[in-house]
Amino acid sequence: MGVEPGKIAEKPVTRLMADAVRRLADLPEDRQNEIARMLIDAADAELSGDLQLTEQQLAEVDRALAEDGPYVSREEMETFFARYQR
């Protein structure tokens, strides 16, 4: 199932994705691999519907919730997330 190094899969991608891949090609191999792993993890989570936050991300959420500030209603959040439901 893998793609030969230096080749891009024969599936269509958006112009933005193609531009990102071209830009990433200028990075050192170790950085390309690191970013590729992040993209694969994000794609897998998106496809499975099982997005998991890291401990660091959860701590950031807790910190943000502890701050005073304007919050959105439950209805506003449901409307927002409904846009991304399949």
C-alpha cells in the first residue's frame, strides 16, 4: 500500500495540499518524516472519528477553561460541530 519515496499517491489532492507537500520537500528528511507522521495521525483520527488529545493539549484546555472570558452556549457549539459531521 505504500508509495515509493519521491512519488505522490495517484489520488487527487487539493491545491493547498499539493503546495504543502512541495514546501515540505525543502525540509530535511527527519523533519519531513516528523510532519508526515503528524499528518498520518490526524488523517487516521479523522477517518476513524477517534480524535484523541495529548496530555499537553488536555492541560491547555483545562488552562483555557480556568480563565475568565466569553464562552459560547451549548447550542452554538453544537451548531459549529454539526458543520463537520458526516
